[in-house]
Amino acid sequence: MENFVKQAYLYDFYGELLTERQRQVYSSVVLEDYSLSEVAEELEISRQGVHDMVRRCNRILEDYEKKLHLVEKFLNIRSQVQRIHDLAGKYQDGEIAAISNEILEEL
């Protein structure tokens, strides 16, 4: 999985477990693609401080995933529902395809 996508999933699932300051820095650098210098200037901290906080957040989020496996389970369920959807299309079963579409949209 691409690193950015992995970070986005981790943040989606576990971001609320970070402190407000950690969320602010992490989302600015990783999700909104601000430079370390821009975030450092805005928050009046050093560039190195921003870098360290992003690395710490990555480690925290990955530790949560190692313990809880929520992203892994989500991706597995999404993959299985996609298979059901594909099979329903093969057998021309519109009701199963519709239900699987609803599930995929909610995921």
C-alpha cells in the first residue's frame, strides 16, 4: 500500500487518539502537504520539532494498528465485499449487487 494512503487510513482510524496539537501538526504535514517550515512558522516551533512530532505520531498510529488491526480488518472487509459485488455482476443478480454497492459506499 502506498505510504500516503497508509498514513491517511491510520489517521482516519486512530487520529482522535492523538493530542490536539499532534493532530494539528500531523494533518498539516501529512494530509494537507504543508512543508515542515510552514508548519513550524505557523506554530512558532522549530522545523526539527515538527519533524520529530510527525515521526512520533507515525509511530503512535502504527502501534495502535499493531494492537487493534482496524485498518487491516477494514481493508479485508472492503476487499471481500468487492468480490461479492463482482460475483453478483457475473451471475446477473441485481439485488446482491445493489446490497454490495451500498456496503462499499458506506465503507
